[in-house]
Amino acid sequence: MIDVKILRENPEMIKSNCAKRGYDVDIDALHDLDQQYLKLIKETEDLRAERNRLSKECKTDEGAREKVKELKVTLGEKETQMEEIKAQVEEKLTWLPNFQAPDTPDGESDADNVEVKVIGTKPNFDFKPRDHQELGEILGIIDTQRGAKVAQSGFYYWVGKGAILTQSMYFWAQKELVKRGFTMMMSPCAAKARTLFGTGYLPFFKDQIYAIGNEDLCLIGTAEQTLVGFHADETMDASALPERLTAYTPCFRTEAGSYGKEARGIFRVHQFHKVEQIIFCKPEDSPACHEECLANEEYLLQQLGVPYHVVNVCIGDLGAPAYKKYDCEAWFPGYNGYREVTSNSNLTDFQSRRLNIRYKDAEGNRGFVHTISATGLTDRVVCAILENNQRADGSVVVPEVLRPYTGFDVIEP
């Protein structure tokens, strides 16, 4: 949520930001509404002061008593009006997107994201590479047909050595993040609407959320929602920041609006799995923490031997809560292109204002923390491993770092 002080002091800044990010919001009308609220605050304060002054005269002055009664009625009306307008202002503020970093590229879609670096060597096969769907069928480790039978299209099974490889990767990744200062968590897989609102998924991504009928609960689309919500309505000790949390969870998304996008295999699905990185930090530390999470993502991909590039995400692909965002896109030989496997956003104080997460230092200074939300790894990385490590007979070589966990070096047909 945007600080209301900016609306009051520099509405043109917000207006310009909304225009850049493609949000059609009448900032002038919102500013006028907030000014009405500020005017009502002044009027109610004046009325209270007058009521208090006259109350001292009520014992001896009948006129003062009558005036106090009148003021009480007027004050009640003003307070009701003030609360109604305050609620309107706050509701409209929730629809305003975050500001963006100065180096955020212009652009309308992921096609306009700017490449920052390219890491790793693309495999040079002497055969036509298969995509992960075909490899999964040859090896018997991915079953989308039974996933659709049991649930619906967009759900799937990891089977046998595919499940072992996937779970080994997640366990290994969490251990690596713990070595880097993260606290491992086991998180709920459902969250209240307030938690989703606080993290910015409501109202901006409402069509992506699976709501649970007759409950104030939704299935989570990412552990970001529950890990950031962990500290809602709390004041954190500044000396303990940054605080780093990680969790492995299933994630559920409707993928509304994705019709027509490349969907072969298990790349774009309704349920997937993910290791998440969350950092709570002081505002001045968030750029460094954002880069730290990117370094973690890159380390994991490099250790797994997956070629990738990093892109600086453009305004049109940024998402309302993010201030700055990096995506790591792995090379998929079967697709013959790079595809997103991890995402890393500096949210600044956008989430902490909505969830009321503050910090306090030894001198008594207070402020809203900044939050970083970054993917560690997802099932898409396993798909990239399959495609990059395939052999002519359809077998797949297991990354060396995972072999102590899998108990095998190769998955064979």
C-alpha cells in the first residue's frame, strides 16, 4: 500500500506511476476525497474542544448544557461521516500499484524484459532433444493423464524416480538455504483473505486464487503469502533484521487468462511445488537483500548444472506489488528457448503497510519493514534438468549434487 502522505504531498507522483504501470485510477478524485477526510478531522477536533470547554460550565449554565447536547449530536454525525470517507480512501489506496525502481525497463510484456547476464553452456546434442513431457512418458516419471482423471487437466503425478529426484532437489535446496542463514519453516497451505490482501494477491490477482467454499480461506499460490503473513501486526526488533525464512509447499493457481500460452507438459499447471525465500529487513537494506536472493537462486541453478539467463523485468510484467523484479529463465532444449523458473521481487514496504509489520530500533525509531519474496526452486527446474541432462536413448543423468539424496545417478527407460 502506498503511504497516504505521498498522496497528500505529491499526488502527481502517484498519477505518473499509475500511468506508467497501466492502472486507470482517478488520483484527483482520490486526493479530493482524502482532503474531505482531513477537513472532517479538523472539524471534529474543533467540536470536541468546544464540547469539553462547555462541559465545564454545565453545572451552572443551562444554556451550556443544551449546547453540549447539540454538539454531541453534530459530533456523532461528523465522526460517522469521517469514518465512512476514511474507509473509502483506504479502499481506493489498496488498488494503487507500488512504485518501481529507476532502472526498471519500459515495456508491456515479458518480451520486453531486459537480459542482465547469461550463465552456463547450452548442451550440444547430436540428436533431436525431447521436451520434458516426452521424456517423462519414456521414463514413466510424469503422469498427466491420471492427474487429469483424478483431479482435472493441469494436475499431474511425479512417479517413482521422478518423485525421488524432485523431492531430493527440494530437500537439498532447503539445506543450502539454511546454510545461508534462512530458518526452515513448515507452513499452512491455506490463508485468510486478509493475508492474501496484505501480500498484494488480493485484489490484484483475485482470478488466480482457489477459494475454499463457506470458509474465509484460500489455497495458497505461494509460501510467500503465509511466510510474510507470519509477522502480521507485529513489531520486529531491528537488531534481529534481516530475518530470513524459507518453506517448501504445494502451490495452487487457477492460471486464469493463460489460454493460448505454451502449456505442454507440466510447465503451466494448477498445482506445483516450490521452495520460497522471504526476507524481512530495514528499508536501507532491501536492495542488498534483493541481490542476495538472486545470488541464492543462481547458486542453486549453477550447482544443478542448468544453463540460464537473468532478466530485469519490465514495467508491464512487474506486477502491482513489486518495486523491482528479477526472473531467472532456464534453457529448455526441447522448447528451444529460455523459460522462467524463478522470480525475485523487492516489495519495499508495500506488503508491510497492508499487514502492519513494523520494526523498532534501540533508540525507539520505528518504521515499516521491507520484504523480499524470491523463488528458490520449482518443479520447472526439474523439467529443465530432464531436458538438459537427457541422452539419446531417453535416459537422464542426475545432477551430481543430488545423487547422495536420490541414491541413483541415472534415470533410465
